[in-house]
Amino acid sequence: KSSSRNDSSPNNDRDADNNNASNDSNPEQRESAHKVWIEKYNATRAENKFDFSILSALPWSTQWEYFSVSVVKEFLYRTAMNSWMTGFSDRFVFYEEFMCGVVDGFTFIVQCLEEDEFESVRDCFIDEVHQHVQELKQSMLSDNLRLHKVNAYIYNVRVEKEQLGWEELMQRQRQIMQQQQQGQQPSVSTNTPVDLFFDVKYYCQFVDADNDDQLEYRIVDALWNAKYEPIVGERLKYQITRAWRINHISVSVLMHTTN
């Protein structure tokens, strides 16, 4: 595994720190961090913008799905994740932060597949998916293709919070009250770990490695998952404890065309 690949990995310590930037308790620092992610997100979108005029030649269901995720769902998820009303970014991650991460992660994966560096992406997938990584390369990079540009959109989100039994909850509350009365920092929390599941749809433009005029458009659906643990002593604050990785991935071809 080369050092350049290691620096780009979506699961290294640097990115784990970045994932917690949105958890900063200082509002000014959080706002400053958010602006940085917005700038990076906008730059990434601009860099990967491509003419999708071929969409009109595709089935109506495909056109509807594209506009649904790229216009409607993008607005809804961006608003929900960044809104102070939901508090999602306070606890977990900014919308732009997450989107930059999954685009960088996807690009890193494709680069590794192109160079047959299958071990370099082991931490990007659960074991059951990584076992089929060579088949993934064949389906994603067949016909001498290389990734040119990619746009990513969230199309489904699931939040699973571990449940506490009533007795366990009462026991923790009593322990917290006793420690506070003794002037001690609570060693437990009534919050529980959270698993986040994000379905991300990638619209990819591939080019023929020997002829840039030959284009192929493909959709890659990936289910990203991470685990966050509550920060003891902090109200509704979490930190990432299991880095983002792909639990499921599929590839479908949209169209082949000449530029």
C-alpha cells in the first residue's frame, strides 16, 4: 500500500478528526469549519460537472429518479442535516462534509481498482463486500474504462440508535446524579451509540482509456455506514468510533455515447 494511497484513504486518522469537526462546542469554530466544507463541496461539484444531456434519451423512470435525487432529495437532506432544528450536524456531520467524504472515498476506491490495489480498499468495505472486490472492478471498469467525473447524491438515510431498557436507564440516571452530587464528572451517559446508514447514488462519467471521445455513463449505488458513540459528560454530543465503509454496492450501465 503506497503512501499516496494511504493519504487518500477515507478511513485514516486525519479524516476521522475531520468527521468530528462538526461536533465542536464553539459555535464560531463550527461555523468556520462549516464554511470550509461548503467551499470544498462547491469546488468538488464544479470540478465534476458534466453535460448530462443524454438524460433525455433515457427511460422516463431514469429521468425522474435523477431529478428526484439531484433536486428534491439533495435540498431536503442538505436542509435537514445542517438545520439547527434537527441538530444533526451538531451531533454527527455536516451535509457538505459527508458528501465530500463519500466522493473522495469513491474516487480513492476506483483509483485502487484501476491499479489492482485490492488490499488498499479493504477498510473501505465490510468483509462480505471486499471478498468480491475483483468482481466489482470487472463490473465498474470493464471495456477499458477509467473514471472521468462523478456526481453523488443521498437518496435514503437510516438512523439506528441502540435502545436502553428501563432498568438500565434508571440505573444510569441514578449513577449520574450521585457522581454530580459528589462533584465528579459523570462516567456514563443516558445516550446510546448510533449507527448511520446513507444510501448514495453516484452518477459516473467514464471515458475509454485509449479514446477520450468514447464516453459511458454508469450508476453506482453504495450503502455507507458508520458508528457514533456518545461523548460522556456532553449533552447530545457524539464522536465517530467506526469509520465510514460500504455495506453494499451495485453498478448499472446507463448509456454509451461518442463525445
